[in-house]
Amino acid sequence: MPSHAIRIAGLRVVFGSFPAVDGLDLDIRAGELFGLIGPNGAGKSTTLRVLTGQRRPTAGAVTVCGYDVAREWAAVRPLFGYVPDRDNHFAEFTGRKNLRFFARLYGVPPRRADEVLDLVELDGAADVAVAGYSLGMRKKLLLARAVLHDPPVLYLDEPTANLDPRSAALVRRILRDRVNAGATVVLTTHDMDEVDAACDRVGVVCRGKLVALDSPAALKQAHTERVVDVVRADGRREAFAVDTDRGRRGLAELVAAGRAASVHTREFDFRATFLRLTGQAFE
């Protein structure tokens, strides 16, 4: 495995005259959980479609584990598992039969289907037709299928959508275990708590371009508003910018005089950050 599991250089994908991805440059390290995030229409899903072979690039180069996606697809295809944003199961088959079908395609033993059903806590519904599964169960079955052949790379489009909090935590734990075992995980999500809790690094895209790249902690530090909101003893509210001398002095004087009834720092707001970085509201 190269040090960078995925390398995207000058990627362009054009629909008619519209550039969905416009010169994207991005390296994703081997053994990291990477979040690709941004406003609707930013190019996230189109980038995933290129990585999964569903869309040929208009220009640029994309390599996965050292193989060119466009020219060496036969070598690339076994290297990844994919969780799309919409399920595409055989609804009339049971969960077990769905996975055993794909196990034959991947050349893995049938018992592997039982192992991954247990992994995603669907063993109790293994012999129920998928038509009777909830949306969350269908999503977990997609994850089971993606890890069926133990690939070194995983792509996930909104992996915890429609999941209850316990199931979402289970999915995040599975992904972290995969990364700890050396796999590379790339996910898109609109859940900023998930980004904060799960991702090692985050790439923010807008209008097909990369506009920010760093760890969630570093993005917080760079973009959190350094403002303290105070409710005075007389009920009036006031905000102090603590990255200025004037703001710090004003806050200190108010607190020292005992005239502050409550003091609160402003929490990091990814949505506000997106607005600053992209000029678009995050949806």
C-alpha cells in the first residue's frame, strides 16, 4: 500500500457546460478516516462516482493504491467496498441470501456472510426478506456487503443516514476498527457531529474545488468564533470578542465587578464555517 491510498490530481467532471468537479487535487492517506464534505452540489458524490467507476473523468488522474482508475480498473475494482446513499439490495432475497450472492462474486466463503451479518447486528434478521427491513437495517446491510471481501478501501455516502443513535455509533465503531486495521475510509456526510467524532481529516469542497483541508480539531481552532456572550446582572446581554485587547479588558472588568450573571463561550458552528469558506449555506 502506498503512503497515499488515493491520489486525485486535476480532476474535472463536466456535465454539458457545467463543471461538477473543477480541478480537484486531493491526497488521502493510507489508514485514515477521511470526510469529504460541503454544500449540496459541491461535487462530493460525483467524486465518489469517479472513485467507484460509475463516472469517467473529463480530465485529470485518479489512482487507488497506486492503480489508475481509468486505465487499470480491473485491478482497482477488488480493492474497495462501497456504501451508496440509496440501497440496491435484492428485496425479495433474505439478508443472508443477498450477502451469499455477493460472496460468490467476490470469491469469499459463504460463512463470511454470517460473519458480517453478526458484525452489523443483523444476525437476528438474516433469514428475513429485505423487503421487510427498515431503512436503517437496509443501510447496515449495505455496510455488511461493503466489508464482505475485506477491502483495503471503503467509500461511504451518508453511511449513518436513517440510523438510530445506537446503530450510528455501531457503524462509526466498525469504521474505526477498519482504519485501525490499516484500511482507508472515505465518507461523505451532512452530520457535523459525525465529522467531529469520526474523521481524522476533513476536506471541504465547494463548486468542485477543495477550499479547506485539515483535521476537525484544526478546523475548529481556525474557525471558531472567539466570542463570549454575557448576560449582565441587570438582564442586558453583551458579546465580547476575546481576540482583541478591548474585548478581553471589557469582559474582565465586568466579571471582576460582579456584574455578570452568566458567561458562555460560543460553540464551534460548522454551518457558519461553511458559509465563510464556501459562500453557501450548508444543507
